[in-house]
Amino acid sequence: MLSMGELIVFEDRMVKARGLDKSQKPDENKVKTYFFCEDYDHLSKALSLPKVSVGQAVNPTETLTLFYPGCGADILFPLKYVEQLFPNITEINFIFNDLDDNLNLIKTVLDEVGISFAEEDHKINFYWKDMLINLDFQSGNVFEMELPQFDIYFEKAFRIMKGYHPEYENKIFTKLNLGGILISDSGFQEFPLKKLKVSPKLSTYGEMIIGVKKQSIKS
């Protein structure tokens, strides 16, 4: 990735699963190298993201599920958002999707920042600080596949792709559980969401939205 003279390189290499280790914490200096300076600064400001009570969004007794289409090799952005938005949850399921199988790149990034993981089939588990992450990577075309139900929708730099599919945002809103959280850097402005105050600087497009689904769309 390239932005304003900054270059971020994702280099695929074979990484051995070393198992779960809750004592391992990410090396923040290495984490920074996977962000453009401006993006990292915006995310690091405490007031940039509102804290969300799990009881305010979905059932607090259940493990939340986050869906991230078009994820590429990006594992750190959703981790940073979840860490700041839901500081009290101890476990979360990630469903990542892309046309290409980028799981090995994601494992490489985790290894580079000092996080070990366990692996079975096409799923990995790891601790991000005190939060257990269960990640299931699903390759395929999100506009054609059967969408899962989820409690958190995460979208970043996906506006061009979904622009060719005007029905996509409606499908996403339908699959978002009542009380769930939608996090996107573009779109979804017309849906019945309780919008949380968030800096537009978190979006390249100036359209950042974080909202709680309060009601379904009437047919």
C-alpha cells in the first residue's frame, strides 16, 4: 500500500503455528509499521472512538461475531477498533472474507508484531492483549456468497467495489443482528442506525460511520 510517500509492504512467508499464548502482547512499535502515520494517530486518540457497552449492542452473554469483507491482509485495523470500542469483552469471532486467500499474510503480520496463534483447517485463534480472537477466513465473492449473520460489520476502503452492487448495503443491514454495530468508512447513511459521535478523519472519504442497529427495515 502507498500513501503520501509512505509505503507499507506485506510479505508473505510461511509461519508456524506456535499455539495460544495469552502472555504475549503485541509490539506496538512493530504494529505502527503497518499503519500510515496519519491513520495511526487518528486511531490512537482516545476521543476518536466512543466506548460501546456490550449490553448496548446485542446479548452480552454471547460471543460477538465480526464480519469483514474485502479484508485483504488487514488484521490490525479491526483489532484496534474492537479493542477501543469494546474494552471489556474477552472473546470475539472474526469472519474475514476476500476473493484471494490472504490467511497466510495475516498470520505473517501477527508473527511480525509478536503474536502467536493456534491453527486448525482454515481457522486461527490468538490472543490480542486479553481478548481471545477466533478467526475464520472465507475466500469468495462477497456479492455472490451466502452472507453470515453477525453482530459487528467492519468495512474499510470498499466503496468502489460495492458501488457496482447497489443492493449490497441493504443485504448487509439485513444480516446485522438487532442491536449490532456497523463500522464503515463510507455509505449506510440512510439506514435506521443510532449513530455514535466519531471523527470523520477516520475515513479517507470523510464519511466515517459507527452506528447501532435499532430497528429492522420495514418491508
